[in-house]
Amino acid sequence: MSRMTLNDLFAEIPVLFMSGNDRAEIQGLAYSSKDVLPGFLFAALKGEKADGNEFVPDALARGAAAVLSERPRPPQLDTNWVHVYDARECLALCAANYYGHPSDRLKVVGVTGTKGKTTVTYIMESIVQKAGGVPAVMGTISYRGPGISAEAGRTTPEAPDLQRCLRTFLDRGATHGLLEVSSHALELKRVWGIAFDVTVFTNLSGEHMDYHHSMEDYFEAKKKLFFLDHEKNTAVVNMDDAWGQKLLAELPMRTVSFGFEPAAIVRAAKAVFREDGIRAVIEYPGGKIQAESKLVGRHNLYNILASAAAALCLNIPVKAVEEGIAGLAGVPGRFEPVPNALGLQIIVDYAHTDNALKNLLECVRDMKPQRIILVFGCGGNRDTAKRERMGEVAGRLADWTVITSDNPRQEDPLAIIAAIESGFVKAGSKAYAVQPDRRAAIREALAQARKGDYVLIAGKGHETYQIFKNGPPVPFDDIAVVREILGEKGAS
């Protein structure tokens, strides 16, 4: 455990007023009073449901040596108190100080956008490994690096957890940090204090509208990643995306565009999309990359382009870029096939927005299936507007759909399904059934499928649980359930 004086912890961080002993020893950082140990700084953050200032007494009772707050110290409290204008920003900068700025000694790539973040980090991980580097990855599926792999609690962790992980990875020999950066993390300033070498914008489409309220607000949140003040940062941006074009027009730093358009600095040429992968030539000023990938679909070529552009910005040799692209077998829960003896193509995919579902269905349609049988639902207590849109996409592009539950959370599953059904009505489609039980829905889809059909099970991908009202998460893994049902048929 590191130790640092309160004064050193806040070195070069603007504060409104520091009360008490600035030489007090700080032995850790906590943003939940439950995690406070003796000698910790407790950051009293304002959340959506609670205000951390209400938990200051609990933090002090647990031995907190100091409190960070946007409120002045209450007169009745005799404790070390740091009054600041923005507690989240200060906590992030304190975390960077406390853990010794690990990102300064890593090559750090930050990837943001609606779709593709996870896949880009997986491709980059493979490229860095082929180049002889040691990557550490933090994103939706896991936090992993040399000798460590843990299931991700959230796409981008809170600043102290993020900095602690980077420090651990660095101490274990990591050379590169590959980070998925969510819009929530940017709004909450979790990545402040990270020295990014390259920041990547994949695309933008409707998601998290329950949080951001408009596409403009969503874009402004994503844009923050590219304006973090660090001289190393080079931006890599999808110029085929309308929001990417808007971002390119506003960025003050060095930028590298990618896409299919002739004006893109890193561009795809001679692309061939097959059922077993992608083959393309990637052109850039001064050279070409021969890209062969086991990933499928046009959307994944964009992910490959983003990764190649980022790798070139890091001066990674072309040979390593080519080998890294070719060497990635797949990404968990992203167009992940389930082998079987029935002659079916069974695919599990994380698509949980209308745009992602459209990309998935169009990709499969290009493979000339006999039929596309789709299973999907929508999460509860999340963006409600996308439910009808997803239903409309499914009604237009799938041959048969079984509408089911995803993670209903605190909502009635049937109410969520009714909203999805309205999209089928809008599309003029009656080619669907309703089965709220996800296991039964998958069973129904597989029972209807015949040789040559594609069965797509969308929405949860790598997730291994379902969340229902007033209860703990219930174990549920789409791939495991498919294998179980196939096993009953003797077709696994």
C-alpha cells in the first residue's frame, strides 16, 4: 500500500480550501464509505441516487484521514478536509498522483464510440502482442494484462480503480494500455489524469438516451476524450460516420481519419467479405497493409481500419499489424458461432441497439442464408426509445423473430416486449412470436431452424447473467444454453 502526504496528493491540483494538517499521511483512496480503511482519503461524490456527503460520518468512523468534498467543512467536524469545485475531477487527478502516473510510462490508446470499442481493443491487443509488446486491456468484457484477468464490473472503472489497475499492469511488465472509454466515464471524468497517446472514435448512433437525452449531448460527452489536455494525443476518427466528420472539423490536434472514402488517410480498398472472414488492402500514405481477418462483416472492417490506424500512429511495424489482424480468432460474444451437427449457423452477438442489430442482420443477409431466425429482447430501466426501433429493424430484416427478455431489471418483461412489438407493427410484420422466458425462446428458435438457416441470439453476447426485479443476478449464458439444448438433441 502506497503512502503520501495530503499536500503531495493534491500537488498541482486546484483546491478552494484545505483545512487541517496538510502533512497528514494518506494510505489509500475510497469513493464508497464501505471501502474506507484507516488513513484513507474519502471522496464524497454526488451520485444519481445518493450524495457521498451523507456518508462522511461513516467514513470518519472507519478511520478516514481526510475528506474530499464540494462542500466546505462543517463547523462541528474536526478533520482534514479538502474543499474543491469539482470532486470527481480532483479525485481522478489525485488517483493519478497517488499511483505515480502509470500512464506516463505506457503507450495508452483510448477507444470511444457507440459500437466497436471492444473489438478494436481485442484487435489492438493482438497487434501489440505480435509487435513484441505486453498489452493490458480494460473494457466491457474484462480487465486483463500480464498475469491478471478479471471480469469487468463496468466498461471504464472509477478513477482510483483505473489508476490502480494501470499501476499493477505496469509493475507486471505491461507496455501498452488499451482502454474502452464509455460516455458515462467521460461525463464523470474517470479518465482525467490519463496520458493518452492515441484516442479513437469508432462511430455514434442512438444509445444511452435515458442518460444523455439527445444525440448532441451524447456526442459532446464522447468528444471530451479528444480534448483532454495532453501533448501526446493523436486522434483517430471514422470519417465515414457523420458524427466523426463533425468531430474532425472541431479537433485542434493532429488527426488521422479512416474509412472507405478516398479522402481518408487510412482507407480500405479491394475489400472482400466472406462467410469465414474479411480480406482487404488498407492503404495509407507511404504504404499498404494486407489485411486478412477471421472477423466477418463490413462493420468489422471499420474496426480493423481503426486498429490499423492507431497502430500506425504508435509506429508499430506493418508486419506486426498484418499478423495481429490475422491472428485474432474472434471476440467473446461478438458474432460468436456455436458449432453443431444440425447444419445450422448459430451465432451469439452482443447487438443491443437498433443500429447494431441492423448491422448484424445485414451482415448475415449478405451470406445468403435460407432464413434468419432471430432471438432478442431489450434491457429494462434503460433507453426506452430504442425498443420500437429494434422491433422495426427485426421486422424488416429477419424472417422470423422470437421476442424475449434480456435484463428486465425493475420493469415488467411483458411491457418491454409490448414496446418491441410496436416496432413490428410499424414495419408491417407479423413474423414473430413472444416468449418472455429466454431459455424457452432459444429452444423455440432452434426447434424451428432447418439446415441452411442462421439462428441469431442477440443482446447479451458475453454476459453470463440475467437481472430481474428485486433479486440477485440469475446465471444465464446464451452459448451455454444453446449447447445444453443441442446436447438434448444429440447435436452438440
